[in-house]
Amino acid sequence: MKYALLIYADEAIENAMSEEEQAAMYQEYFAFSEAEREAKSMLGGEALQPVATATTVSVRDGKTLTVDGPFAETKEQLGGFYLLDVANLDDAIEAAARIPGARTGRVEIRPLIDFDDM
Amino acid sequence: MTPDPRSAPPTQEVVRDHLAQVLKEKGGALTGALVRHFRDLELAQDTLQQACRRALETWPRAGLPDRADAWLLVTAKRSGTDVVRRAAVWSRKAETLGHERSSDPDPETVLVQRLDQEGLDDDLLRLIFLCCHPALNPEAQLALTLQTACGLDTEEIARCFLSKKKTIAQRVVRAKRKIRAAGVPFRIPPPHLLGERLQVVLTVIYLIYNEGFLATREAERTDLAREAIRLATLVARRLSGEAEAAGLLALLLLVDSRRATRFDDDGVLVELHRQDRSRWDRDQIGRALELLRRTLMLRRVGPFQVQASIQAIHAEADTAADTDWHQIVALYDVLRALQPSPVVMLNRAVAVRMAHGPQAATTVLDRLAAAGALDGYHLFHVAQADCRAALGDTDGAVQAWRRALKLTGNPAERAAIERRLREADDKAVPAQPSKTSS
């Protein structure tokens, strides 16, 4: 089954880390990606640039509205995601728990819609 | 499996009763077996329902089958396989089920040979773990377990929890959808997950028991206490190395042993010290104590075993006065270390009152009151009231009982509190000639 693992974290926490701590964290992410590739469960994943770089677009009554910033001002923001193909929710939970962001923030697991199943 | 042609075919009523009986005993297990077969909870339940409808149609003509459970299982599987084959979009499922086409002349006989109680028990256990998965919120876990493993219908569940039928129905539907969409697995959790998942299952079973515990006799058609004990027995038996599962079973058996004395003839809750101990179920107590003794030897103590040990002390006391309250306080100290919670602290305070007197207990209760966590809990105010009454502060006691009354809707509990208020009233007011009007 395919899942999106959405990593939400408070950017302030990461910004407060020392260079060594950040480097260690990136190393962990790298190791996680490698492990998932090895297990043949990795479908994709990316790290997102900080929330300050975000632009939000909506279209209402045919008019395009462009606004500086994320879709909502929340303490924790989307910082990255993985797309994994694993056997069941327990395996997705176990993978999410290995994501560094789960220790400082939270990882939301969402099953993907499988259009072949409809 | 053909019926004896000399016997008269069963009436509709006999068929219905027999079906109801089978569902009561085996419904959860059959659902589990079907979930294992179809890998889908809703399909499992739908096909079982269909099989029941088929039974009501055919059994009056063909007679009651020897093994109704096997009959239902075969019929459900067949109707489900048809559904799966017909629906092109379920192509993946159809592939896996295709090989199940049986060429046996009498598939029911074959199934009966393979349908052993252990297999059914395991499927029921898998089903319970499914319903109690952490991906579902606690209310959903409870409602789904009652509906799926215990076979309660929405109305019965709603009545037990004083909820609306619609609320429960929506909750159950959402939970089933989540299970399917999010891929919650149907299995006994692997060793590295078993401990934490079992804790949830045991907690849900405990909640089921507690909801049944306080049901007045009037509220009865559903014996939640029996259901909880049935599930606890299953879990303890199938997971025989798990000390806490056995601990929960021992706890429930001990508390349940007092069922005959829990209510008086007016449906009012009777406190422990007022119960007629000669009417406690001594056989059940004996079995529970033996189970607890063996379990404690595993040396894997947990909260349920400690609670069972506390109940064991009550069970072993011939009279209320013989109760070893100091031991109970000590056990609450152990429990507090394992499972610190305001309710544990409250129960400990009650034990402190019995062991060390109301003044000592008041100190503990005042600390709890300051922390504020138990403000909305009626039993906290009852405990305060009892302490104040013991210290001679009747006004303070009445105030606390009144507060408690506002916080619980359960009729049996309310009656018990109201009786305490009446007793306090009788003591306070000197005897007067009664008024002619009321």
C-alpha cells in the first residue's frame, strides 16, 4: 500500500540547532532514504525549503489570488515528505517513527488514492 | 449433513433462536475468519449477514445443520466470492481468491474438519487487535470492538454509553472506512509491537467491563460484563505468556464474583463493606486467585495484576472488618509507580482512610483537589464527602455529595448517593411529626 509521510516541524527548533546537530540530522535523513530504497519501498521524497520561501495561490470567481507565505500560519509547517510503498499501516508507522522530524515535530501518514482500485 | 427425514422440520422460531444462539457464541469468531479470508472487514460482515438471511430462508425447509457455524462460514465465503468475481475493479482480490474454488462434494464437511476452535479463537483475537489499532481513536475502538467482536447492534451500544444511535453508527462507519483506506493490518501484532498493542486491547476490554458493571438490572438485554470476561478469557488463553492479559482476567473475575451483591432489591448500588459476602461467587474467586498466583510467578508485574491483587485482598477477607487495608495501601503505592493517574491517587486515598483514618485521607484528598484534575469526577466528591462525614463535618459532606450527584447520570450511582444524603439528613434533623402533605 502506498502512503505519503508528511513531515511537520517547527522551523524555529531546527534553526536553533548547531551546525553539527543539523549535519547529523541530514545524515539521518540520508540513511533513512537509503534504507527505504534498499527495502524497495521508496517511491519518492523531497525536502522543502523553509516556509519563508512559500507562495500560496487560490482562484476565486475566475481571479487568481497570489499571497506571500504558507497556506496557513501554524506553529509546525510542512518541511518535507516521503512516498512509500509498504505492506500495511504498521510498516508505515514504523518508518515514520524513524524519520528525524518525528522526534521534534510530527509525521502525518496519509494513504494514497489508488486510481486502479476504483 | 442431510437432516433426518423422519423429524419434523423446525419452525421459524426455532430457526431464529438457533441462529441467534450461534451468532452470540461464534459471531465474532466467524467475522474474524471472514476478515482473514476476504481481507476486508465490511465485506466480511456483509457476507455473514447475507448468510444469516439465507439460513432463515433455508433452515426451515432443510432442517438445522449439524454445524451451524460451518454452514454460515461456507455460505458467507461463497456469497462473497461471487461478489468479488462480479466486481471487475476488485481484480486483485479475485486473483487471490480464485484458487479457493472447492471441488469437494461436501465442502461443509471438509470445512468442519478444518474449523477448529483454536483457529476461530485466533481469528477473533486478530479481529480484536484490528478494532483496537492505535490508528482509531479510543471511542471508535470501543464501539467497533463491541459491534464486531461482541456482536452488539448500534442501538445496544448507544444505550450502553448513553449516546445517540446516529452518533455510534457514524463512528463505526468511519472507523471501518479508516481501516480499509489506511491499510490497518488484520493480524496478531508481531513481538516488537505486541506489548503496546495488547495494552490497548486490555484497556478497551476493561472499559467494556466497567460500562457493564454499573448497568442497572433494568438496562439489561446486553450483558457487557459477560462479554468483557469472554474477551479477556480469550486473550489470556491465546496469549498465555502475557502476564497482563491474565492479570486483567483475574481482575474481572474477582470484581465479577460480587455481582449477586452489587445491587440491592431496589436497584441501588451496595458499597463493598455492606455486601453479604456469603453470596460472593467463591468458585470464581478460587479460580481467579489461582490464576493470579500463577501469573505473579511470571515476574512481569503490570497495572492489571496489581489491581487484581488489590481485589484479591477484598476477596480473601471474611468480613469487611478483616480487610488488610495496609496491604491495599502498599499495593496502591506500587500501582502509582506503574500507572500514576489521579484516579489511582483517589482510590489510594480511600484506602488510606480505611488504614489510617479520615484525617490522613483528607490530607491526600486536599492535595488532589488542589491539583484540580478530579473536579469533574463524581467519585472524588463522594470520597471527600465520606471523609468529611467521618470527621463529623456533615454540612461539608452534604455539599460534596450534592456536587457528586451533579456529575453522574448513572441511575445506580445516583441512587447510592441520594441514599447517603437521606441518611445524613435523618441524622441531622431531630424526629418530627410528619406533615400530612408531601
